[in-house]
Amino acid sequence: MDFNKQEAILFISKGLGVNHSQLDENERQAFTQRAFTFDEAYMTEMGFYDEEELDEDLTYDEEDAFNYILGEFYKTREYRKWKDALIEDLVDDYLELKYDYLISKNLVEE
């Protein structure tokens, strides 16, 4: 099964609503889309999209990804007014939900 970015964003955004009901659906979806953009930038930087790197056994380091994505949110104007703890929780939940989505589609092994 192939990865479907829009389906993943909806899955993650819905999941964020469970622990972050203080955010409305539009806020959760905007956050998820932004997190995906930052996550893709992290993976690009780490070489996941380089054909030369595909021969190597690349490992997605969730802690590095967390720090990268969190740092990008801290640089983003509209998220500077959000509490740091909220952004940290959202990024952590984003990564967990993304993993859950990938497992549900048999795209990663548990």
C-alpha cells in the first residue's frame, strides 16, 4: 500500500483532537500540515529522498525529528504565541500518530 499524504494528515489531525480538544479542527489540520512540511524537510536533510542514500540503511531518528520539527515551530511566527508545552505535546503526538498511520498501512514494522 502506498503512502497517502492527505489521508495521513486527516488521520493525524483527527487523532490530535483526542488529546487537544482545545484546538478546533482547522487549527489541528493547519498544525498537522505544517508539521508534515517540517518533517519532510528533516527527512530531506537526513537523505531519505536522495537516490544515493536509498542504498544505505537509513533510520528515522524520532528524537532528532522531534527536535527539528519543534525548532521549526519555534521559528514560525504564528506559533510563537502558543505555549511551549502545548507545541511540544503536539509535536510528540504528531510523531506517534504518524507512526500509528504508517503501521495501519503496513508501511513500517512494529
